[in-house]
Amino acid sequence: MKKFLSLFLCLTCVLTLVACGKKVAPITLPQTDEITSIDITFKENTVSHSDKTWISEIIADISSSEPTKKESVQDCPQVESYIKIDFQFETGTSTIFAYEDSGKYYIEQPYQGIYKIDSQLFERLQETD
């Protein structure tokens, strides 16, 4: 009986520790109607998109990104190559970054989190037309 009680207490402690782990919040994005344009910079090229349909599609795609347990602790990603995405508002700018690392694709929101995206979104962000 003591073995079962000990095992039960041990399992309860482990489950409590796992359940109390840090929850990862979903990405925080501006509302589509607040954005005047999205400027995308990849390497030396910057493309500005002001079409509301395109903006809403990109926001929807980025919104479906999956949170990771990785933390963002820098102003920009610590990778060799990345795409800079600037959301332009009437009163300022908000920036996120997209990049590839070890065959996986991510969106990084500085000091907020790192989120996994699919390769199609990454390729769409690389388009310069």
C-alpha cells in the first residue's frame, strides 16, 4: 500500500510541475484596418504593400503561426539572413522578422516570442513584386 501511495504522490508532483510550465502566448498583431502599409525588406530590396486585401491575407497567415518555447531576447534575430517586416501606421511602425533556421521557418516578434510558420508564407514574404 505504501508503494502505491508513494507512486501516486510522485506522479502528482510531476504532473503539477508539468502543468505549471510557462504558457506561450499567441503572436500579437495589429488590426488590419490600423495598417497603412507593410514594408518588407529582404537583403537589399524593400517592397511596400498598401493593398488592403494583401495586408489582410498576410495578417491572417501570420496569425496562424504556432508559438514555440523559444524566447526572443534581441532587437533582431541572431541568424545570418532574415526578412524584416514593418507594419506602418499613421503614428509609427511595428517590426517583426521572418527567417529560416535548420530547415524550419519562424516569425520573431522582438522581446515577445518566436513562432513557427510554414514555408509557403516565408516564400511569399520573399517575393519582390
